[in-house]
Amino acid sequence: SSDTTLIIWLQRLVEDELWGEEWINPAIAGNNYAPLMVPLLSFKYTEDHDFANNQLSMDSYHQRLGTMQFKHERISHLHHFYVLNIVTERKILPKHLDQIIEFGGGTGDNIPMFREMGFTGTHIVYDFTPMLLTQQFFLRLSNWPAYYGNNITYHTLYGRKTLLMSSDHVKRLTQALYPISSKRKKKTLFLATWSLSETSLTTREDVMSEILQYQVEIILIVFKTQHGMSPIENIPWAKELAIKLVYDYHYEVCIWKLPQSNHDYYFIAIRSDDNNDNVVVRCEKVVGCHSKTLIA
């Protein structure tokens, strides 16, 4: 079930041997964020609950977290970034990023989450206009400044740390982001969780063309095999994109199926040239990537 998956994800965040508190504190902080009509997950158990095959003591969870509640959405978002962190040998953390480009922002929860984890750069969200207005309302209600804009340029962008952009203007991305006044390239994460794969192939091509033209260093996509009644099969699309990234743009790519799902996949790519931090992508069993789930 959805709750079981989220509890397993929460377990990973809590039990992480190096960054346990770094992951769980933003999860708790998420409860202070304005209500976004998402259900809360109660962290409590019964004796007969077979959690992670009973490999860990339930008492330790009660002692650390009691019966706290966590937003479904926040745990999901934290886990996606945790997965990225694990498969890149813990070399990517929010404080190391200069920019985040998010395609499909949902309720906007990623914005305060990354800020709470130490991100101080520029966060740009592309979405449908009604969603942008919803995100701006809740973000400002929670004292997180967010600006809605269309005709944005590089020089005006960086005075506004959070920018909400209509997806109709995605082709203006490179114009806004290109670091014409900077001698060094800005470390940028492109994030699309169950969003890019919902769009038409034409939209995907437009978005990825901008991302690749800007030479974004880190790409994190989560996708389903198919969305609703869409005739587009996303695994062939993902494999074709991976080949393009590897052979034409010098990325390392890893694609695998989420172990708790029959139809959800991670797609992570790291640009390998001009990579001063020597970041690599490794298939790690702890996040469900192994020979039976790996597809590329």
C-alpha cells in the first residue's frame, strides 16, 4: 500500500548511518508548512505489523519519533533526493547546489524542503498557471517568498530566489539561466517527478533540449510506465533519452524500477565531463537498484 511504501522510505531516512538527522529534521519541519490538502502519515506500529521483515527494533523508532505525523508528500520528496544522494556516493547535497529547475511543482513543497536542508540558490518551477498560483499562495502564506513571472532575464532572476514560471514559456529557460556574468558554471539540478513523463513527446523534447543546451549537471526524473490513457510507453522513451545523454552529451545514466512498485522508475543522470567533484552514478541495492530492477 501507499502507507507501507512511505513507512519504508521513512525508515531509510531515519536509519541512514551518516545523515539520519539531516533527513529526518526536514521531514518534521514539513509539519510546520502550510496545509496543502495532503494526508499525514502516523509513525506508529502494532505488534503484528511486519515492517521491513522485522529487521529493526520498533522500540528504537518509538523512542526517537514517538507518534509524530509526517506529510506523505514531504516523505516522498525527501526520499527522491535521498536516492540521488545515495547513488552519487553522497556527493550531492542541497547546500552544494546553485540552482534547481523543477518541471511540475505539485503543491510547491520541494521549495521549503530544499531551503530547510541548506539550499540557498535559485529555485525555478515550471507548471500550469493555476498550479503556479496555488503554489505561490501557500508559499507566501508560509513566509516563503515566491514570484510569478514570464519575461524574466538572468539579471533580474537572481534577486528573486524562488520563481514560478508558466510551462508555456519553457523555451525561455536558457535565456534566463545562462550564466553570462559568471566565470564558473552553476551547479544545477533538473527535477521532474511524475511530470515530464505525463506530457507529449513534443513537450519532452522542448524541455530536454533546453536542459541539454544549458548543460545541466544533474537530472532526476521519476516516471511511470504509462500515465492514464496515454498511448506513450515511457520505458522506450527513457531508454532512448539515456542513449542520447550518454553518447551525445557525456552523461552517466542509471534507470531502475522502484522495488515497491510495478510501474514506477527512477532516471538519474550526471554529466561526466567538466565534473570537478568526480561524481558518478552507482546502482545501489539499498535504494532498490540491482540486477532485477535495473533497465539501463
